[in-house]
Amino acid sequence: MEIIWTGLVSFYKKDYSLESKTSIYMFFIYGLAVFFEPIYKVFSHFPAALRGGLYCFIIFGIEFLVGSAMKTIKICPWDYSGAKYNIKGVIRLDYAPLWLFAGLYFEFVYLFLSK
């Protein structure tokens, strides 16, 4: 998902090579998505919008904690300092809808794979 996202950002910036990038650290960070399974099992009876909001909140929390820790040792692969709605350069509040839908997408993939 990150490669697609950064490629679309390149397109938006009129770089039609669609150059994308990521960091090897992201594999470990995205691996934390495994913890969504027990969260889903507890909250599966809640409406999708509420679950999506919960996923968004959790993703922001993880992104903030991990990003802040990585920033202190100067290895954080992202920097949102230039964005209007950033918090300490490690999260962007304007990404909330994206994280909400990403959480619901992870849920969809989990349900599909667990059949």
C-alpha cells in the first residue's frame, strides 16, 4: 500500500515516472497489523464507522509512538513537518480518513483470508 501511495504522490507532483519509496523498517511497523485480529474479534459487532475510527486511532497511536522513537535516534523514514495538520512531524491528522479506510480494508483482507 505504501508503494502505491508514494507512487500516487509522485504523480500528483507531476513526476510521471511514479517513483515510489519505502524503508525496510516499514516491514516491521506494518507487521504490527497482526494485532488488529484480536481487536476485530472484540469489536466485530460494532458499526463499521466506529470500528474504522478505532483503527484510525490505533494507527495514529502506533505511528506517533514509533515515529517519535525513531525520530529521536534519527532513523524515522517519514517527516510530515511541512504538512499543515501534523503533530510533531510524525502524524498527519488529515490522513485520518485514509487510516480509517485502511483499517477497514485490513479487516476485509483478514475476513477473506480466514475463510
